Amino acid sequence: MSEKKQQVSRRQFLNYTLTGVGGFMAAGMLAPMVRFAIDPVLQATGASDMQPVIDVSEITDEPQKVDWTFEQVDAWYTSDTTRSAWVYKNANDEIVALSPTCKHLGCAVNWAGNSDYPDQFFCPCHDGRYYKNGLNVPNTPPGAALDLFEMQVEEGTLYLGDVKENPVTSPEEEGGA
Ligand code: FES
């Protein structure tokens, strides 16, 4: 019985060696590029972070506009972003923080912006109106209630985050939470 010798020819040896070394070098060059390309996407953005906006002791039952600026990281781009909210305490002494963005076409609403409706939010673009809890007044252009900000209170300071849908369904509800 003859034994077959398994021999590697010089050509095969060179092929294996060059393929191995070439692959190793290519991986070494590509890894940093891939990491550079996708790393910012994998990192959390600052958009959903809670931001300090006002001392709770300054909040009254009258809606007041608060503005705050924070650094927003959007993949490779970092920018200063300014946001606003209408903040007040409802009859249950709970804080309500409403988005100022009109749900019709996105203009900014103002509290008591129309002297005919001193207890409502008013949008000057198309005369949109909202009750104090953010619910849109029927037969005015907006088709939904003003959004609510997610909030938390820490050491006497109000922090606001992203907006969410406002669940109010009637003007009598206090809103918030
Ligand atoms: S954008 Fe506010 S009513 Fe049209």
C-alpha cells in the first residue's frame, strides 16, 4: 500500500502566505475606517436628555414661556439647540409643560395672545386657539392638542425632555403628567 505524501508546493505556499498577510493588512486598514463611519450613529444623542429649565418656585398658575439651550449631537454634527415651553401649575398644584408649536402648521402659540380670549393659547398664523390644558378649541384650525413635555423635578429644578402626545379630551381636565 503506497502512502500518498501531502506536499505543499512552493506556489501554494506563496499563495497561502500572501493571502493571509494581505487579509491581515486589509483588516487593519479597514477597521478604523468602519469605526469612524459608524461610531457617531451608535452613540446616544443628547436629544432625549432631560434639560434644566426653571426653578420650580418660579412656576405659578399663569402659563409662562421658558427657553433653554443645549448641545445636541446628531451623528457627526453638534449644534446648539434652543427649545421653549409654556409652563404652569394646574389646580392640583401639578406642573404642566406644553409645547409652543401649533399643531396646525407649526407656528408658535402665545398664552393670552388674543385679548378676546385671555384664558387661551392663541396662534397668530391662522387664529388657532387652545384651552389652558392644551386642548385645541373646536372649529379653529388646529386638529390636535398641544404636545406635552416629559418632565421631572430634581432638587427644586424642573427638567424637560422630549414631547409626547397630550391626552386631554375636554377643557375641564387639568392636564399635565
Ligand atoms: S399654524 Fe397655528 S393656526 Fe395655523
